[in-house]
Amino acid sequence: MFRRLTMLAIPIAAAAFILCVVICCLACFAAGLVACATGSRANVKYPPRKPDCALSIYHTDLPQVQDWDDIGKVEIICNIDDTTKTCFNRLHAEACRMGGDIIYRLPLKPWRPKEEALGYRAMVAHRRTPQTRDAGSPDVDPTLPPPASPEEAAGPVVPLTGPGAPAALPASSGPDAAPTDGKL
């Protein structure tokens, strides 16, 4: 009798364990779906654009613009039966979806990862808008000394060393030194 119960308990325990694993996996999957469905794109720096957006395309290592933000890499792999234009249009649409307005490091010929495939790899970026500076006070480096006063700026520049330097005064005979008569 005891042997039958233990033989029956093992499959029940295994089934209970499998059921717990399946329930946990389904709960994680459902939580992931909820997180994806409720995600907000309100705080995205460069939101997605229409698939036919205007792009600047550079085949060089760096785009010829002053400032840009890299968004990421784009890779499109197409079937060999697709034309290069179709494959390039997919690349264009993906770069727009990523929010870019620049494609750079784009090779002149498509990449051939396999005999029956071709593709494009490139970098997607977006131009930065130039920062407008306040016309008020300029940025001042706190490690620099303060500017010269009008009195200091009016006089000649006196070198501290060299042939034009003033002679050093003894410490006790300076203009601010108290007169001494040799007595303490």
C-alpha cells in the first residue's frame, strides 16, 4: 500500500511542478504584453516619422553636418529576388521609423550575407538643432582671475621678471614698512 502511494505521489508532484512553471511563464508573458501595450512614446527625443520622410544619405564614415545625435544601427536583409531599390526603400522606411533624418556609413553596393540574400547596414542619426545662446552674460570660467579694474587696465604692463622688471625691495624697507631706528 505504501509503495503504491509513493509511486502515485511522484507523478502528482511532477505534474504540480510543471503546472506551476507554466503558470509563471504565462504570468510573465502577460506582464510583458501589458508593459508593451501601455508604453508611452511621449518622452522620446526623436519620434517615429512617416516611411517616406526626407533623409540625407552619406556613404562616408561621418555625416557632413555640424552636430548630430546617433540613434542606432539599421540592418535590412532582403531576398535576392527583391530589387536593390525595394531593399533600399525598406532601409529608408526603417530609418524614418527610428526617427532619423540622416543615414551614414551606407555602402555603395548591398551587402551579401548569403547567396540568396542581400542587405544594407548603416547608421541612423538625427540633426541637432543649434543651441541659441543668451545674449546676456557670457560663460565665465571660475578658475580664471577676475578682469582688470579700469585703473589697472589704464597703466602700462610691467613684467615680473627679466631686464624690465622692477628691482626687488628688501622686506623691511618696503613702502608699507614701519620706520625703525634700530631699537626694539
